[in-house]
Amino acid sequence: INKPAGLAVHGGSGISIGLIEALRALRPEQAASLELVHRLDRDTSGLIMVTGHRALLRALHGQLRDGDMDKRYVALLSGRLSGSQHRVDAPLLKVERPTGEAVVRVSREGKTAITIFTVLERFKDATLVEAHLLTGRTHQIRVHAQHLGHPLVGDDKYGRDADNAAFKARGLARLFLHARALRLTLPSGKKLALEAPLDQDFEAGLEVLRRG
């Protein structure tokens, strides 16, 4: 499924219905078996996989756990990122604020997290990159981009308020993170390569930047 930004993958925390609940309602004959293979943040768009087969779900969860599933994202970073590629190897720790909100930060006490950022296109004040996840930690791309000094455009949790306000004034009002590609191996040994094109508002934001 190519999930739109703003749709939660599941209900909870004040959200009555998410993607998986909607799918179960649309397919009542499969409602008991449909499960998310992986997750995306609510404000992240793009490719997400769902299965109704328990054995396949276990196999794919094993690939995720062992780092055998290739996940690629497209992200728009604030500012001009130098060089053509950056490998960020920075452990991440999830902490809870006094308000109860969970946030992630780089910490030696955290879990191993590795992201490879490859520059796709540069603009006057932003950089489009591919983010290749070698691990799958919560908010990994967002926190590693912040760690690079180039947080994601539209990231209200890890970004810079002034930058986000300036981009929003130009019509770039969403989190610019999109899950583009997923490559995995089915239990049968068959290789599966899936892709989800950028959605309309992501493309529209890039066109604004291209026009300067």
C-alpha cells in the first residue's frame, strides 16, 4: 500500500482508526488475519506491507529483525548537504519526556543504528536524499538527519522551527519523508522488489524548490 501522509498505521493514542483497522473493515473475511509487516510514522508517506498469512508474517518479521529487508526512503533535508554520501552510525535511545511524549536521541547507551544518506538533488536551501536503513529504529532517519545538522523539512519534533516556518510559507507544509522501496525474499526463495512513487504533495514541494 502507498500510504498517504497523515494516516496512522493503527489506532491508539487518540486515533480511533488507522490503516490496518480500515483494511480489516474493508475485508471482513480476512479481518482476523490481516497484520502490518512493518510500520511507518503517521506523517511519513509511502510503501507499507500488510499480510494475511501468519507464516509469511513470522518470516518477514525475522528478516526485519536480522536486517535482511532492504528499505529505502526519500527525504528532503533542510540546508545544502555537502558531499555525495554520508554514513551515520549513531546509536539511538528512546526516552520519555515528563509530558509522556516519547522522543529519540543519539546516545552511547542506545541501540545500534546505521543510515546511509545519498544525495539525489540539491536546491538553494534544501537537499533531496535517499536514506538507506541498515537498522530499523524508531524515528531513525529523522534523528540521524538531525545529527547530521540537516533535519527533515517539516519535522516538528526534530527539526528547526524557523526553518519549518520558512518552508511552510512557501507551501511545503508536510513532513518530507517517503518510504520508496522495499526488497525482500519470500519463504519460497522468490525475490520481491516493491516501489511506491512520491505522492502529489511531495512532488509539488520539490517543484516549488526547483523554481527557486
